[in-house]
Amino acid sequence: MKYLFYRTALILSSLLFVTAAIGAESNRISVDFTVNEGDINPALFSLVNYPRFYGEADDESRKLLENLNIGGTQARIETMIHLLEPENDNDDPFVFDHERFRYEKMIRFIDHDPGLFIKDVENQGMEPLMLLTYNVPWLSADGRNNGVPTDNEEWAEFASAVVEYFNGNPEGPEYDPVVQWLEILNEPCGNGQFFNGTQEQYINLFSDVAERIHSYYPGVKVGGPSVLSGQMAFMIRFIKETAGTADFYTFHIYNEDPVLMVRKLETLAAYIRKTAGEGIPLFVTESDDWNLQGDDKWDFLIIRQMELLLSENPVESFHQFSLPLYRESAERVFGLLGPGGEVVHKNYWPYYWLRKARGEIVEVNFDGDSALGASSSSRVKRPLYALAVNDGGNEAIYVYNTTGDPVPLSVEITTDGPSWDQGAFAELIGGGEYVSLYPEWNGPGELNLEIPARSGMLIYPRDLEEKLPAGSQNISFQ
């Protein structure tokens, strides 16, 4: 039996958007939690540099991370040749001298058994993505760690050693592809900071490494080039020249309008499908906008993530830079959490607010004549974003108002159980505040809300009320 509930200050999912100015009258949405319209990809909420967090965070920081629901995300793990093989193990790049490899040092920020670290990644429900970097003086044309390898097969040995350490001997019965994704180098061929070779030299290195991995290690995929969006010409060249070789493509995108960013990714993903074939995924392995502060940053992160959820799945994973607090300068403060329980408010709370955006997207329909519309290809932000989800019976509705005026809403909810019988609980983000509230009831099954300007509400059944982390009461934007 289905139950009809709630005219609520909310809205929807399947992801309809507002496309015109919203009038003062109440807007109405119907949400049907019994109809699944697709699954949410949790890897869209991946966070860069879990190894550093793992090595530095205290118990309070770990509890704050648990609040973010990181299961199903990717962990990008920087693994470095100069730490693994500071001196050449031998002259044959196809023969390992394991005694000369420093496996316990190879992951940046991890100084003990990396197998235990990977087990922790798995226990957190994350998927390891190994970022293989950079070079080592004995293998570098100019003796520097960002130099061009003098022998690509020796660099491919590094990649092979990493894979074999975690997955085992591919010729043995215990082989298990725990590590399945290899990202080759970080931002090559830009200003030379990480790789000072030419585009052609990087493509040749990538191709040689991919050939080695594909030849010896079943189930392991190789991707790149992890360039910035300003290097789109190189990105296109790389896709053309590695079609049939690369198993996935990686891209970095910073400081761009969140709506135009997702449209750009949709275009890039379509080009990959056309050039490299269907089923070849695109990963964004770094993204942020360091120019934004306060409510502007909340706007950016929430609109970006809503656009990703509402788009035609242009990316397989999307990594926010970064999980641990990282101060590049007084103006550039990245990260969500400091090592001692410090919350980076401008970044943490949007991800906390979106923690329930998991599971299934459910059907939402707009009823009547209103400004609420349904375009997922707009090049400008919508006045109102909304989403409804059902995660194993845990039902929730999101709505985010991007306008400078409050928005009245009503929603009619269909569900197949009594989950909303006790009313609703809401979490409000906006105006430098993250607070909880109990929406006012106007009789059985009726709830009216008003979404404040530049604010969002997460609404879910009252009997599932969650206590907010203590830091939500003391927000001060860094």
C-alpha cells in the first residue's frame, strides 16, 4: 500500500530544476519514493590525499570524516618511484630484486607497511587509485625527480613492482587485483614542475607503461594524463594517440563556473566515447576553486555536486582537492579537515550536507504551472536545485535556493511505508550557519517550508534525526 504525504517546503529528484524566476506563491512538487530512476555514483564525492589524512589525523578528525559517508568513493594514493627505488635494483627492468625496493616508503605520507594502509582503504569502503609519480635521479635525463626517464622500461618496472606488491604474482594462484587503477604522472607537460619533458615523451612513457601492465597484470587499468583544463589541446591529442591503449582518462579542473565546468566535462566525455570507444571512463582527479570564500564557496560546491548528480554521468569519479587541510598560502586554503579535529568550514559543511545523497534517485514530478522546469543542459545555474533519494529505505529530499530571495515550496510525497509518520527533520545550510530545525506542521500530513536565500535544506523523516557535529555551532570561514 502506498501512502500520500506532505505538502512540504521541498522538492524533488530525478532532477528537475528551476529555469525562471520563482514567484511568491508556493511551488508544488510530487516525489514518489517507490520509483527508482537511477543510482547515485558515490565516487562523485571522492576526496584527494587520504594517505596524508591517515598518517596525521587524530580520533576527532576521524569521527568527522566518518560523518561524510565516504564508502564507495576513490582514494587517490600518491606512490613515488624515488621513494621505492632510490637506487637501481639491477640492470634488467624485467627482473625484480625485491630486497632493494623500499616498499614501506613508496606511498607518500605512509612510513609503514603499505599493505595495512590499503586494507584500511578497503575497510573504509574506498577504491584505491594509485597515482604513480615522478622520477628518480639515476633514471632522469637531467638528474632531477621531474626529468624525462632515460629508459621507459625501467620506469615501467616501478609501475609493475607497485602492482605486484599489492596484487601478487600474476602467474601464481594467489593473484588478486586489489589495485586496479593506475594514474600515470600528475600534471605533465605544463610548467615542467612535475614532468619537464615534451608531450610526445609523456605519451611514449604512458604507452610503454600501459603495454607492460596490460601484458602481465590482468584486471589492472592504466590512465592519464591528469592535465589541467588550460591544457585541453594536449588532452585532445593524448586521447587521439592513446585510443585503444588507455583504459581511462584523467583530468584536473580548477576555478571555473560550476555549471560550465560540468558542461565542459560532458563535452569531453562525449569526445572520449567518440574517439576511444564506449565504456572508457573519465575521472576528474583534482578540482576546487581557491578564489572563493564563505557562502560563495558553499554555493560553488553544492551547485557543482548537484550539476554532477543531475548530468548524464560525464565522469566515473570526481575528486575534491583535498581531504586534509592544506595551506598553499594565506589566500589558498584547501581541505576539509585538519589533523587535530580542525574543520575547514567553507569546504566541510557542503560535503556533510550532501552525505545522504546516496542510493537511488527517485521519481519527482512538477505539478501545475510554475517556474520549476526541467533542463539539465543549461549553461547558467538554476534558481532552485532539488533531489530526492532512497538509500536502502532511508529517504531524503534536498533543495537548494541559489537566488537572493526566499522560496516557498510544497511537496506531495508518495512512499510505501510509514517512514514519515512522525513528521520531518531538516538541516539548513546557508548564511554562514549550519543548523537543525523541526518544520512546522499544519495538520496531519502537511508541512510548509520556506527556503531562505542562498540556502539549502536537507529534509528526512523525524524519527531518523541525527545530532549535528559540534563544529556546526561555531562556524567561522577561513
